[in-house]
Amino acid sequence: MMDDDASVRIEIKDDAGPDMTGAEAALRHHAAHAENEIAFVDPPDRAKRGMGQPRSLTFADADIIADRIAGRFLGCGLSTGDIIALQMPNTIEAPLLILGAWRAGLVVCLMPLLWRLDEINRAFSQIKAKAAVTVARYGDENSAQTLGEAAAKNPSVRFVFAFGEDLPDGVTPIDDWLTDDGASDRDTGTPREPARPDQRAIITWTVLRQDACPVPRTHGEIAALAKMFSNQMKLGGGARVLNTYPYSSIGAVAGQLVAPLLAGAQIVLHLPFSFDVFVEQLQENEITYTALPASVISALEERCDLHSREQPLARIGCVWPNPHGVNSGPNLFETPLPIFDIHNFAELAILVRERNPGADPSLLPLGKIYLPGEEDAGDPVLETRVRGAVTHEESQQVLRGTLCVRGSTVPAGPLSLAGTVIEPDSHGFLDTGIGCAVDESIAGQFRCQKSEDLIYHGGAVIAASELDKLYAEFPEFLDAAAFVLDDAVIGERIFAAVVPKPEVAPSLDRLKAFLSQKRVAPYKTPDQLVIVKSIPRSGQGAVQRDRILGHI
């Protein structure tokens, strides 16, 4: 069913820039050789979000600010290897703080901006961060206040830093760290050596079972992932990258920060997501590359001509959720622009590959994946294997199991996932827990399968059992459970099946208020309540979500 020697060759043009270990070292290189070139550009609508006026920074200014940030972190008593938590909007401050922290030898834990006190407390209990950094406010959320409350409950967190106005007591302002006024204010005591490849660089988060779990990554793994992205991005001189993804995932860091920095490309940041602002940035900043979800590319094709003569956009990265939704077929959208597909397997592995005409992006390669010229150099960048059992279905053999991965881009492990330590097997393969299937019609390829235990909603992955528990705690319900319906834009739309108490008229607004008081992320709120007589469950008590609609 699977050939262990199967390999996939990916073409790469090795002109990505300086031969350096880390992005912060690449920034130093470009500051010396292209000091007046623009490195970062703010979203034009940041002022409307209450975060000050937008600005742009040259490589030289960004390098000085990164030095200053590193010096201030070290001056506070933080040491090499300490973890700092970063919860940031997609503005210039985010990449500057990541680069400055790396320059100080710190490990950056990236937390989604939509996390609230509940998720942050659980994260802090797992990572033991020494400091946390955020923005004063984002929308209606007082981010600095929330991080301050979380720090008070987690004694490992010694400092809470934030930029912006009206900071609460106990939060240290860092606006002066981030200014480009007086560009000569460089911290000369900052270490100058690039990070070691085996040194931990970031921590991102995955949801495989019942809770968010940390996934640490080294600088070497990030560099290998950035090289995989660079292969397809093909960033040359004068390239301009429009990044719509906040820096809270390994794909955003490797593909939208490190790869462009290694190439000396300009990074233009977008606050997700506004179609009008995106098109404005695409045109006014003369963007040559961007990456978007398939559904957004399709919508943009309907609203504007992405490949007009006036538009210098040369390539698009198409970001797919895994497992794929039912709308992920090859004809979801059509564009003459070169497209490559980006598959993120629960933060544990990433596959970036060229889209062939007429190809189905949900069919993924089994076996070893190399960059060209590296077949004899050592480990592949990624190797995939499906571990499971063969069954006979509709007159053919089908291998069903879980996706296992290894390679230079895969975390070395062990990982602590939901209280269980997961280590690579004796062959070095890490089990992602993602369900997969291989049948005789797609030999040499596999297709991911959805898990009823997980919900894929607007880019977030949520454990369904967590929502069951949250909804059932609402005092007006006798019982409750979450279920979903497919949505072409956001993946899956969340509904709450509820058994109300007698004489109670269920209210979605009251449930939303209850969840808000519990300080959980807003994306965990259902779109609609559905009243049922009972929640169908198995003999072991597991919710049978596929049967809920039959009880309506």
C-alpha cells in the first residue's frame, strides 16, 4: 500500500539571501547591505482599531529596534532560554518583538489574539512563561488587563509588557522600545551571535484531543521550513509579501516572516480580514506574493481581477485546513496565477508544494519529500506514512489510520499533548493523530479525514468535548452538545443542541453573556441554538453528533 522509498522532488531556486541560521541574523545582514530599503509596512487601518498611526520601517531601523528590544528584555533579568508569551495583532510590533526576543536568546510562545483569560491561564500553566507581551487593547478586549490577570494567577510570569495607551496598573509600557525616533539608540550590550540551530525558538499550539497543547520548535526546524516555503514563493529582488496571517502559527512564522526576511523582501502586514483593505494594499503596495485560504481566493476572484496587467501579483499560496472540508475539490476556484498549496498538519508538520493543473489539493503524497540536490544530503524535509489497518471496502483495499511524520521540519519531540507524552517511534516517526485513508485508486497518496472530536471554525481548531462541557454548564440547560454544519468560508459553523429546563425559553444572547463571563475565546460561541428532546449518546456516554440532526 505504501512504498517506503517513494519520494517527491520539489524545485528550489537557491537565491534566498545570506547563509545565516536565523531571521534575526538575516535582518542584521540586510541592515548592513540594504539599510534604506523598507522591511516592514503596517496595516493602513490600524488607527481605526485604536493602535496608533501606521508606519513603515527600513531594515536599518528594524535592526536597531530589535537590538533595543533584546537589550531591554535582558536588562529586566530575563536569560537565554526563558519563555516569553506573545499575544499580538498583525502589526509591525509583532515581528519586531519576535526578532528582538530571538536576538536575546529567548523562546517566544505565540498565543492567538482571540484567546481570553480561560485559554491564557491554561497555556501559562503548561509553559511556565517568565514574561508576557501584548497590546493595550484590541477591539473590545482589554488585552493588557487580561494578561495582567493571568499573570497574577501564574507566579512564573514576572513581567507583563504592553504597548498602547491607558495601561492598567502592573503592566510595563514598552512604547519607547518600539519607536524609530532617534535611530541611533541601539543597545550595544546585546549578544551578536546568531542562534544555534538546536536552540528552541518558538512555541505554537495544537489541538489534537481535548485541550490546546504546546509544540516547541528549534531555529533549525524553522529554517528548514522557511527553505521549503522559499522554494515555492520564489522571492527575488524587490519582492513584496502581503501577510494576512497573525504570527501565532508555525506556517505564519516560517512562511510569512523568516522566508521573506532571508530573501530581503518587504513584508506588508494586514489586520485580518477586510476585502476592501486587502485589495487596497494589494494595489498600492504593489504586492508580488500573498497567501490566503482557498475560500478567500475564490471570493477575491469574484470581486476583483487578481491577475490584471496593473497587478504585479506573481504567485499565491493557497492555505488548506487539514483535514479538508467537503468543498476542497480542485475546481473550488480558478485563476491563471501560479498557485502552490500549503498544508499545516496540526502544527506538527507542513507540506508546501506546487499545484499542478487539474490536481486535487486534498490528495497528498506518501513517502519522502526532498528539496532538489538534497536527496543524498541526509533527512528529507518531510516524510509521511499512514499507520493503521487495511480493510476491504467496496471491492477494494483501504488503509485507514493516522498520519505519521518525520524529517528536518518536524519537531524532534517528545511532546506533552493533553497530559500524555508523545515521543517519536523507533523509526523517528511522530504520530499526528490526524485520521487518514489510502485506497487503491490513490496509491502513493493519502487523504486526511475529519475527526468528530474536533471542530474547524474560521482557522481555529476546537475540541468538541470542550464546547459540550461549556454549553452544558449554562444554568438554563439540562443538557447540551456542540455540532457543526459545513461552511464554504469559515470551514464549519457551530451550533448548540440544547435540552432546556422546563418552563425556560432558551436564549442565545444569555448563553453568549454566560460564555463571556467565563472569559472564553469568542469563536467558541455557537451561531445558533437548536432545541432537542435529548442528546444522543453511545453506551460509553460519547456524544453522537451525526445523530443530533435526527433529533431536531
